[in-house]
Amino acid sequence: MDWQHAPTPDDIINAGKKRFQDYIRYAPWIMLGLVLIIGLKGVIYSIGPDEVGVMQRFGKYTTLSSPGLHVKLPFGIDKVTPIKVEKIFKEEFGTGSLLDDSRGRRSLRSDLEQSLMLTGDLNILDVRWIVQYKIDDPIKLLFVVRSPRDVIRDVAEIVMRRLVGDYTVDEVLTIKREEIDHLAQIEMQKILDDYQTGVRVITVKLLDVNPPDKVKPAFNEVNEAKQEKEKMINQAWEAYNKAIPRAKGEAEKTIREAEGYSLDKVNRARGEAERFLATLGEYKKSPEITRKRLYLETLAEVLPKAREKYIIDPKQSSILPLLDLGMKGGAK
């Protein structure tokens, strides 16, 4: 190594000063380039096909941007917030999912805190449901409501708790679920419109309704007792529906037979009375002829029924000699 030509500290300092001066000379151009790059990056922005862009200039709303590429003023003068207006958002309740609170923190709310509700007959149910909604007015969503998602969740929970409290446990579990869904959607929409959230509720649907785990055995016993009661009632009604119509039919048959018998007897009596009156009238007109006619009619009716006929002479004092008693098996 040539120690005579080695750089001295002064030479090193001077070389550094020269290089620094070169940097200083080119620094404005470098800064200008960085500014141009940053500015160009902030000028062009894009909006997705399912979005609209809300433009703000110095924080004040100016216009909406349609899907596609657009330009704006850089350096924070213009600010664009894309809002998904075609997407259907979903909020789940009672599922224990991770939630963002109003401060952006993520927390896990327990099922008991969110889904336990009191029914109108003072029973407790574990209610799980979903809410689906779309953004109809992005301007109201951004500028009227501070935390739209928190508002939607709070309103959904309040409305559902109030509706469940208006029905009995059996109604919530069975026949009134669709009615609760419909009423919850209507009431949620009304409240959200009053708050000017710019949100349209698409669906409110109960997913799962069950008694809490701790009371399920007792609840199942009650349900089994109710089902047994319903079964016995149905069996009783079945027996009733078999016996009562049969008894009514037999009673109706007896009544009709009695009425027919009564009508027959009455008609026969009336006929006999009319015939007697007619005979009496004829008898009054000609008693002798009528008497003979009645006598002959009686003989005509009686004689065909007689097995043996005996004609007796009025002068005969006894009919025994004429009777062949031996032929009848009697004593001779």
C-alpha cells in the first residue's frame, strides 16, 4: 500500500462536502418528481360497478361519482368515499360472531347477552335472527348518522325484543314467526327512516328459536305434557264425533218412525170415522137395506177365513149328530 498517496481526513471531508452539494443541487428536482408522482396518484381514482363515490371538497359534499375512472384534485383537496349501493349487507344476532363497535374495536358478545328474550307469558327464549339491508342513500349514510352499523344493530335488537314480548312462548316457537318477521321489518324501516340512515331493510328473519339450555329439560317436559293433553283431547273428540252422530241418527230414525206410525194411525182413524159417518148416513136413509148390506159384507169377509162350514136347519134342536167328532181326534 502506498502510504504517501492515502487520502487524508481533510480530503475525505472535502469529497463528502462536494457530494452533498451535488445532492443539494438536484434535491428540488427530486422533490418535484416525488410531488408529481404523489399528485398523479391522487388525481385518478376508480369506482367499482356496485358502488357510487361520494365526493367531498375540503370536507363538504359536492357530487356523486358513477362507476368507472374519474379525476379529482390531489393533496387532500378532494376526497372520495366509495359506497356499495348494490351489495346486500347482513347482520347476525345471537350467533356470537365478532362485531366492530363504534370505536373500531372487535369484541365477542355472548349469546346470552344478545339473544335471551322474555316472552309475553314471562318465559325466556334464545332467539337468533338476521337482518339484511341495502344502502339507498349514501349521502345520509355518511353525513347524517355517525355509526350506521351500530344504529342498525341497536334498532334491530330493540324491535325484536319488543315484538317477542308481545307474544306467548308457543306463538314465537310455532305459528307467529312469519308475522314477527314481517312486523320487525316494517318497524325497523320506520325507525331507520326517522333517523335518516339511508338504509333500506330487505329481510328480517328468525333463524332459530329455542329455550335456554338450562331450562330445556323442563321445557321439553311441559311440551310433552301439552302434546299428551292435545292427544287425549283429540281422541275424546274422535269418540264424540263417532258416538254423537250415530246417536243423533238413531234418535232421528226413531222420531221419524214414531211420526210415521202416528200419521198412519191418525189417517186410519180418520178414514174409519169418515166411513162410519158415511155408513150412518146411508143407514138413516134406508135402514133395512143398509143392515142387510152390512150383514152380507161381513159374511163375505168372514166366510172365506172359515175352514169348515155347517148349515143348520132352524128346526134342528141339536147339531151334535151332524158333527163328526171322531175325525177331529176327540172322544166318541
